[in-house]
Amino acid sequence: MSGASIKASEIGLTYRLMRRLSFARGRHAPVHHRVETEGRKQFVTALDGVSFELSSGDRLGLIGHNGAGKTTLLKVLYGVYEPTSGSVDISGRVDALFNINLGFRQEATGRRNIVLRGLVTGWKLDQIEARMDEIIAFSELGDFIDMPLKTYSAGMSARLAFSIATSFDPEILLMDEWIGAGDADFRQKAQTRMRELTEKAGIIVLASHSKELLGRVCNKVMTLEDGAIKSLQSIDEWKAAQ
């Protein structure tokens, strides 16, 4: 069993707007973000006091309106953003799929991007080569694997990103709505692999607007509102409240 864990303690993220916003109170404000003004400066509070703990086997769904803080929280967990208050303690190998182009080079082939993404994740070249054929087969890209990524459709890029991330057995996988991409057969394959990941005692944090998807994949659901936790429930509690 993996010892993967996430402990978030009072995470806050506030940043200054470089371009001043002008809007009438109650109209045209950034959706679900708090904008505060100090003199000539304006600040946005994107996350406010977010605390939770996850351990091996947990599959946390993040739900909330656009701008509620779901993707921002994923980026804090991945280290893209450093919280301005609170702390995040993560144990385990992490990969992310909140941006299908993250770590990809558009001019490089799909095959080369497998190598680059693997190296960024911390795998050695021989480990990447050992998984190369399996990644290509799972992605179903065929001859496109040796074509530049810039020639791929969004669905093809999503398939490649997912195939790479999950083939390298992340102990913690962060995902943002990507699973709606691609055809039904690939989505089914992806869901089967997600189940395999959790059976290996991984952690999944999945942001989505799809209640049906969260209901099938997750065992916990966190509802975010204005960057703060509105509720954190077991999947059964969450379903009962719908």
C-alpha cells in the first residue's frame, strides 16, 4: 500500500491585480472572486482558509461555480502557486492533468513528449523507454505519435497526456474536467485505469461540473464557494443532499 497523503492547513491565496478593474457594485465583477481595494491597489482572494486531509485510496471531487477556486486549488497542490497563507504537506509522487498542454512542447513529436514529460515527472530514461510501447498503445494515436504535437486535436493531446501521467503510476493524480474529452470508448478505458490507480492506493483529486462523474469516481466531495469550503462530505452524504 502506498503512503500517499495530502494535508492542507488553512490555505489562502491572495494576489494583486496588475490591471485595475472598474465596475459598478453588483455588476460585472469577476465571478465568484472577492476583489478588495486598498488605496490604488486591488487584490483578489482566490482561496480562503481551505483545510482538508486525504490518504491512500481517497478520491476527492471538487465542485463549485466557475471561479469558485477549483483549478486554483489544484495548482496550489501541484506547486504552480505558492499559498500566501497556510501550508500544504504532500507525501507521494504527484502528476497533474489540469492543463493538457502542461509540460508539452508543441514542436516535438508525441513520442518525444512522452520522454520529456517522464523526465519532468522524475523518471529515468530507461524507465520511460520501458513504458513507451504501452503508453503509445493506450493513447491510440497510431502513426500520429511521430508527428508534432501541434498537429494534434485537443482530444488527441488529452489522450496522450492521460496515457503518460497514468502509465508512470502517480501516487497522487490531480485532474480538471479533462475526462469529458475524447470518444466514449476512450473515456471508459480512462475510467477503468482510474479505478486501477485507486486500487494501488493512489489519491485522485478531480475538479468537475459533472455530478454524474463525481458520483461514480469519488468517495468524498468538496464544494467550494468564493475560494472557501462550503461543504466537505462523503459521497453518500453529498448524493443525499442533491
